Amino acid sequence: MPLEFLIPAFVTLLVVVDPIGLVPTFIGITNGLPQTARRSVALRACIIAAAVLAGSALIGDWLLRSLSITLPAFRIAGGLLLFSIASEMVFGVRIGRQTQEAEEALEEHVRNIAAFPLAIPLMAGPGAITATVLLAGRAGGDPLRLTLLLTVIAVVLALCLLTFALAGRIAKLLGVTGNIVLSRLLGVLLAALAVQYVIDGVRVALAG
């Protein structure tokens, strides 16, 4: 059933990309820019991240085969990586690291903050790319599922664009406490999904 693939794919990418969690970072790296420039940065970042994730979905499986990496092995490794990200979210490490990366990028006078650090690695980072490749592997080459995955990528990045547009209001609404609580809850959910990826990888590897 498409829903059995669609819902986990949407939840996984939504949690990994974490549009609301990116709001403080977006505000920080665009601080001092005029409103039109902030909108331009948000749009370009979302387009770049969407292109990276779509490319991962379309050629990720081919790349694994070219490197002689089995999908179960990648599921286990990807699950462990996602679990690491989830633990950072639960213990509050990820937000601080994202902010630090953004500040370092500004100090180095990066020409295009839409590409770095916003699109890569904050939006389309290792966790999001790994999750996309894993989901593409679960699609099993089915055109319908791959189309659904690309649609999910587009929807999640559209949500990022929306949250960036409403960044100021969302930051005021959630406050520091609300953002921390939401990040912890999403981290626990991502941890459960990561463990499931590892279980699936081990099960297929043992069966093979």
C-alpha cells in the first residue's frame, strides 16, 4: 500500500530535516539582512536542498551498487547515524552545533549562506541524505514509490520555506522552552525510527 511507504517516509524526513528546529539558525545567519534578501536566501536554500535530496533518491541505490555496498549494510549504518542525530536532538546538542556552524560560516564571510550552511549541511545534511537513500532502497525501484518519495521531499522543503517565511513569529510563539521540548520529542521519535532501520537491516542480512 502506498500509505505504508508514504507515512514513514514523510515522518522520517520531516524529523531529520526538522523545519521548525531550523528557525533559530535561519534567524541567526540572516540577522541584519533586509526582508527581501532573507526571502531570497530561504528560497535558494530550499531549492538547493531539494535538488541534493532528490539526487540522493534517484542515484543513491546505483551509487551503493557501484561501491559494492549492500542495502542491509547501508540500512544498519544509516540507522546508527540517524540514532546519533536523534541522541543529539534529545540531549540538546544539535541546536547548539547548528548555531555554531552558522556563526563560523558568517565569520568566514561565506558568499552564499543559502548554499552553506543553510542548505548543506543543515537541511540536506548526512542524516537527511542517508534517510533519503534508505527510503529509496525501500521503494525497491517502484516508480510509484519513488514518485511519492520525491513528493515527500518537495513537501518537507516547502514546509521549510514556510517556516523560514514565518521564522520571527514561530520563534516568538514557541519561545526557548517550546523549541527545546519539541526538539526532544522529535529526537525520541527519530531514535525509534533509526532502531527500526537497524532491525530491518540485520533481519535482511541474516536472512541472506
